[in-house]
Amino acid sequence: MATIYDELGVRAVINAAGTLTRLGGTIMPAEVVAAMARAAEHCVRIEDLQDRAGQIIAEATGAEAGYVTSGAAAGLMLGAAAAAAGLDIRKMERLPDTTGMKNEVIVQRPHRNSYDHALRAAGVTLIEVGGIGHPSPRPVEEWEIAAAINDRTAAIYWLDLPDLAGSIVSLEATARVARRFGLAVIVDAAASLPPTANLRAFTAAGADLVCFSGGKGLRGPQASGILAGRRELIESVALQHQDMDVHPATWSRRARYLESGRLPGPPGQGFGRGLKVGKEEIVGLLTALRRFLERDEAAEQAAWQRDAAIVADAVQRLPDVSAKVVVPPGRVVPLARIVWDEAQRRLSGVALVNALAEGEPAICVGGSGAGGQIHVNPFSLRSGEAEIVGRRLRELLA
Ligand SMILES: *Cc1c(COP(=O)(O)O)cnc(C)c1O
């Protein structure tokens, strides 16, 4: 069947690697696509739609308030901007210049990662705490976070990565320190859905802002995300994100902010304007969130297990090949982990991964192939694709 990518002269790929952004994330359910099309049929005041989205996100997460962003990274940028500027429109106007503001965000060293660029983009400086790992890597301790707090501290950042348990201060303990100093904890949980329980887990553990990707495990629009957290921080986000080409006398939020005396006037176009979200993304995200909450987790798990097993079964009787279906610790999506004796083959593991990606059909798997190992993640496979991946792997490994 011809895809729209064929019409454009671009090769579509079989995504056997998960929800990677560079592969377009994942497949959106037809119901989400249809909701986006309906959203495009009418205009709506974005602030009204975001307020309603915020209520729905608050219910789903247990947070006070919520917001639809253009992705988890946008959530981090907006969260850092909110922590630095609060509801001060002069500070909003100056961002990302944070001179003289609270502009330090504390991060445990093992939590440094290349997505934290999003925080730095808001003009804050990351203050690292914890040992540097050699000669004896030791866990970060609670007192190290407390000791780094000063008058310039705006927030504490926390990354959800199951692999780090044991080497970092837990979210509960981090939130305890933050509370003592009146600071916000901003959690990056971009790739932490599913499981469904994680929608609430970080807020319940004390996070003040949590960001999730909309286009990964939620199967919403690729350029969407959720920010859930404290009302005042979400208000700051909204004021710095929405179109502020408004007149004070006719601004739809004049009662909330101007007549109440909370703001001296509306802010101008803010720091977040480059992270714009359309009505289609907001409606798509909300539809994806509803589906996510209603889906049958057991049936979904069974379908992944079946697809992963189809791939593993296709190759495991080949000589020197081991193929197992495993669920990595702290995760829910099973992977087919395939390991082989590289020395016994004409193609190196890396050449095999490149041959898969450059072959027909193009198949992208997890891992580089180095050392003779890859994994196949079934999350983004379409019906019938597990068989194709298995067949192609068997050809290349035989
Ligand atoms: C994917 C990811 C991001 C970025 O999320 P987007 O929704 O693509 O902006 C940030 N942090 C982590 C840990 C991620 O896995």
C-alpha cells in the first residue's frame, strides 16, 4: 500500500526500536488522528482549551493543575522559566536573561543527560551535586542537595531513570529537602509511560512539576506533551506560553489577573512562544490520554509479548544465535534481545544494523549491533511487521 511518504519520495521505516523521536515516535491510533481532524474544523480560544485540558490532566495525574506542551523537553523549558520568573511579568519579559533572578537548578550528577539542555535554554545554570564516580562511585546523599541550596536556587531537577535507583537520592527524599526550602522539584518523566500508574506516581512522591512526552508511550501527537503540577507554576507557564497579543481591557483573563490585582498588566509574547501548541495537538493529546487510561493493559502486554516472541523465534535456531524475550528491570515493554557470535559471520553487527536500515523494507532496531547484539522493541510495530523483522533478521544472520 502506498504511504504518504511514498508520494513525497521519502522512505517509511519499520520502527522496531520503540518510541524514538528520530523515527517519528510511534503510530497514532485512528481515534486520535480523527480527533485532531475534528479539532481543525473550528476555532477556539486557546486559553479556554488549555484550562479545560489542565483540569483533565489534573484529574489523570493527581496534580493541582496541568498543561499541554509541545513535548517533554518543552515542559522542562517552560518549567524552568516558571520557576525563575514566577508571576513577575518583568522577569518573564527578560527571559532567558536570568541575571539577578533565582536562576540555579540543582541536579544530582547521575541525572545529567543531554535533554537537560532544555532547562539550560531557559537561562538557568545547572548546579551539580554528588560524587564524580571514580575511584569509588558512591550514591548521592540528601545533605549534598541541601548544601547546594542558596538565595539563587530556583528549583531541583529529578530524572526518572529506573537504572539509577540506588545511586541517587529518591524523589521522595529530594521533595522533602525542596519542601524545607520552599523550592519546586521538576521531574523529567518523558519516557516513563506506560505503566499507567506513573501518571500519578511522581506527583504522589512530591514532585511540583512533572513532564511527560505525548508522542511516546501515550501515542498522542509527536509534538505534544504533558506538564502537571502546582497551580501557580502552571499559571506562569500559561502566561509565558500563550499568544499575548492582547489588549488589557478585552483580555479574556482580565478578571483573573488584572481586576484581582495579581498582575499590573498582561505580559507580552513570552519565552515560550517558540514552543507553540495548536488546538489539534491539545485535542489529540487529550484523546490519547483518555485512550491510555481506558486501554486494556493486559491485552497490550500480551500483544507485545507475542510480537517480541515472533522475532525471537525467527532467529533462535540459527547457529551461535541467542534470542530471548526480556523485560528490562523497572520497565514494562518486553524486548527481543538477540545476541550472536560476530566472528562467525561475514557482516559485522554494525554492518548488519546498517543493512537493515538501508534495505527494503527499511527496518530500524534498537542498539548499534556492536559486539553482535541488538534488541527489537515491539511498541511501534504495525500489524504484520514483527514477521517481516524476523524474516529479514534471519536472512542477515543465516
Ligand atoms: C524523549 C525524552 C525527552 C524529550 O521529550 P520530547 O517529548 O521528545 O520533547 C526528555 N527527556 C527524556 C528522558 C526523554 O526520554
